Amino acid sequence: MCNAKSKPVDKLKQIESFVGVAAKGSLTAAAKAEGVAPAVIGRRIDALEERLGVKLMTRTTRRITLTHEGSAFLDDCQRVLQELSSAEASVSAGGAKASGYLRVTAPAGFGRRHVAPMVPKFIALHPDVHLSLNLSDRVIDIVSENFDCAVRVGDMPDSSLVGLRLADNRRQCVATPAYLKRAGTPASPAELHRHECLALSSDASQTRGWAFVVDGALTHLRPSGRLDCSDGQVLHEWCLLGLGIAWRSTWEVTTDIAAGRLVSVLDDFAAPPNGIYAVFAHAKHLPLRVRLWVDFLKQAWRNGLPP
């Protein structure tokens, strides 16, 4: 049983176990990672939920699912644990310089616009770090392909990876005025099936489709058309040519909308923002260069992404 006088160390253990279960997907896997019995993890989660007065997880014999409150709490917990880890590292490092090789991957379009410009600034601060940046819209397995960190746009899928939210990302449907004049303007997401939709191909990172809020519920659609591509920048260029409707990030299309080259449609059905994450294989014992890189991006984007 939990009580109001829980020790700070107990609270920290509860939060660490909660994050571990969310990342691993089961009590057993989280317990194995911590080297304790599953029952210990279960008691910590129960105590955390009792202390907060909310249900964080729905547990069945086959899977664990975060509640709405659990998902929101997870982002804050990951941030707190990462900041604590960084604070400890800054003390334990004793002023040591970050050094070595840092391998980073990011989506092609987002990486060109927002990650690549950060690299020279980071290297200027940490001249002993050698940074290799890979840009690809393919979902890269950072463990098997030996990357230290991935920057990913969109909600984190269930996996054993650890993600730290760096910023919000909004998406909107856009098309040229000429296309809308020719094909008509969709009044609801259900009408997209009558349009040419420019979607990422199935091997790219946008695995769940286009997100909308319909009748108060988040809905994912997979619109189709005669064209798809694994490169988001190509889709953007095709959209500017009037070849169809695209679902693009706000940072990508804000300038085009302001200039009248593109028109935003279906705004009444826009989904809440998803996240831009720094993703790595595990949160414990990260090299100093990785911690500093993640903190650097978070600080740079703390007020939102530039258009």
C-alpha cells in the first residue's frame, strides 16, 4: 500500500518502473531489465496509481495499454528522468569534454530543414565530437544499424526504444488552388477517396496513415492515389505542381500557404499535434555526447520549430 509519506526514492522507483513498463510493453520485460521480480514492478505501478488517484495502464494477460492520463504522464516522466540523468552526468563528468563518434539519423525532409542546421552549431560547442548524420524516410532500426540517436516525427510506436519528446508537430492537408478548382474541395476526410492523394509509400515512416478528428474521435485513414513516394520532399513538390492533396507538416507548408501557392483544407478535422522525438535504445548510461546532443536539440526547439 502507498501512503502520503512515500519516500522520494520510492517515488522515483515508481516512475522509473512506469516508464520501463511503457517502453518494454510488459511487466515481465521491465522486471527483467531492472533485475527484479515482475511482482515488484506491479506493486510499484499500483502504488503510483494509488498515489496519483488515476489509472495509468490497462493491464490484461496479453498486453498493457496506456490510458489517456498514462500517455500524458509518460511524456513528463521521460522528460524528468532525462533531465535528472543529464544533471547527474554534468556532475559525474567533472567537466570532462564530450568526445567520440555520434551517429544520428532523421527523416530526410525534416532533417534537411531542422536537424542539419543544428550540426555545425553543436560541433562548434563540442569540437572533439565527430557527428555523422543519416537522412532517410525509411524507418531505420537504430540498434541493428548502430545509430546512437534518431530524430523521429510522429507518435512513438510500441517498441523497446526510449523516446524523449523535443517539440510538437502539426500536420494539415494542402493542395494548390488550381487542383481544388479542378477537383473540388473535400468537405470531410471521408471525401478524400474521390481525390488524388499524395501519400508516403508503405516503406516510409508514416505507418498509420493520415490522422483526423471525426465526431470527437481520432481516426486514421490511408488515402490512395496514382502517386506515392518514400521521400516527403518529393510529395511536397508534386503537391505544388497541382497533382493532388498532401498531408504535410506545418513547418513544411506555412510559407507556401502564406504566399498563396497552397491552400489548407479540412482544418476543422485537424488532429492534435503529435511529437518530435529523440529516440535511443536505452536511457541509462548514455554517452555524454548523446546526452548533450539531445539537450541541445530540446533547447533549440523549446519555443517551437521555425517555419
